[in-house]
Amino acid sequence: MDLADKGFLKLRLAGIETVAEGVKSFFLEHAQGLDLPAFSPGSHLVLLLDTGGGIRRNAYSLTSDPDDRRRYGISVQHQPDGRGGSRFLHESLGVGDELTVRRPLNSFPVDRLARRHLLIAGGIGITPFLSMARELDRLGEAFELHHSVRSAGDAPFVATLRARYGAKLHLHDSAAGTRLDLSGLLAEQQAGTHVYVCGSPRMMDAAIEAISSVGWPQSCFHSERFKAAVGGAPFSVVLAGKEERVIEVSSDQSMLEALEDAGVEVDSMCRVGACGKCRLKVQSCTGGIVHNDHVLDATELAEGTAIMPCVSRVLGGQVTVEA
């Protein structure tokens, strides 16, 4: 594979920093010391990680300053029970190691037409807001950053954010009994405010419910999930064509991962069902599709004519797609 033609870079791990218990920041530089491609606030990198059990393609938000072209920064929470990506980064990588990454992509940009910006993060979902808040502050834009954490003592970046943004940072500490009231927060916002939310599936579902309950305009709501739903019953994918191929999707991998492992090139970007880049056309399906994305409209969902392989699955049956 020609990495340059496919939009990939070879980067060297230049530094590792522990920023909180179970959270490390990784700093990447060009292997030849060149300037890195520019990125906009809210962008992410997709890392190709050879964990020994196959290539994992994991997306991580860029936490570094967009004006710094010498290095990229990402911050990763160690998930011992995860699928291996975070364990590999935390336990196997060392300074000087080389990584293959896809050029920065942005499926969670700042809306430049907004009069005010409300940034809401849950746990490690703070990562995309590090670059976004820095840019908004630099431009003199009106914004608030709300960070919901289990315990302020264990949360990464709190001291840095408090020193940098002062009263613009609002910390919601569950251990201290100051939980985030999403509906109340949204109800008090002025017209022209855009809301950005990143967090766990539970937090994202709560945000969507709160948005609906207060009648918030969908055009002013932006979200990014930092973790995609993957697991489920195994199923088969049939690639329609002159020579039909059948690819098995195991219970612990996504359909997109199974296709990629089989050498099928599928254009993808966010890998969490938010951007729509990996959409595949469905010819037929047995078992029913479980749609976990936030892209397909009501008609597509009802007709079952499309699927987002990064997050959606089939209930133990078989799906035939055009690829």
C-alpha cells in the first residue's frame, strides 16, 4: 500500500506523558522531521495498530494546538477490558516507535456561524474540546465548557483548563454531588447558541433526550461519540458482484473491521456512526438490521436499504451489500 496515496502518514512516537490515573498523552512527529498536515479543532486521527491479533483502526481526537505543525497529541484512557487498542498504546509502545496514521479528519467541527458555543464533555470525552476551546478562546468567541466527571481528583486536564479558562470552565463532579443537569443547562441558553457534546453512549443518549425535551434545534446540536457499539451476535456479509464473497463478522468486531481484515477497502472517517462516510447499500438481509448510527433518515431505517458498517449489525443472519 502506498501510504501517501491512501492518505496515511508514518509518524514517530516522540513522547508519552501520564496526565491522570489510567490516561496517557502520546505525542507524534513526522518520521523525517517534516511539518505535519494542518488540522482544524475537533479533528481526529485514525491509528493503525498491529496488536498481534490483527490490525486495529482506532480513532482518537487530536488534543494538541492546531497551530503546532511539528507534532500531534492524542490522549488515551486505558481500557483493560477493551478490544486491545488502548492496551497496546499504554502497555506496548515506547518512545521512538513508528505508527501508521491516517491524515487528520474532522467530523466534529466548530460551527463558525454560531453566536455562542456550549461545550459539554463526559469523562475522556473532553479530548476534542481541548483544541476547540483553545481556538474559540484565541478568536474571542463566547463559550462555556462543561465537564462531567466521576471525581475531580481523577479527571485529566482539570487544572490546565481551570488555569486557562477560569470561570468559563464548569466542573460537574459526581463524587461531590454536583451532577450535570443537561435539560436545565439547555433550557437557560440564549438564541444562537450551538451545543457540542462528546461522551459515553449513556451520556450521548441523555443529551439527545434532553435536546428533544427542550425543543432544541437539531441544526444547533453537534455530537461525537468516543466509543462505538461493537459487540453482538455473529453474522455474515455477502459482497454482491461477479464473484460473491462471504465474510464472517464475529461477535467482538464491527462489520467494518471484518471487511477491512478481509482486504475490502471501505471509505471511512469517524468510525462511530456519525459521519456517514462508510455507508453501504443493502440489497437484502435476513435477521434484521440493528442500526446504531446517527446518520440514516427514517425512510432508510424503515426500508433497510443502507447500513453503517462501523456500528450497525445484523441479528444473527446475513446481509448482502454492494461494495
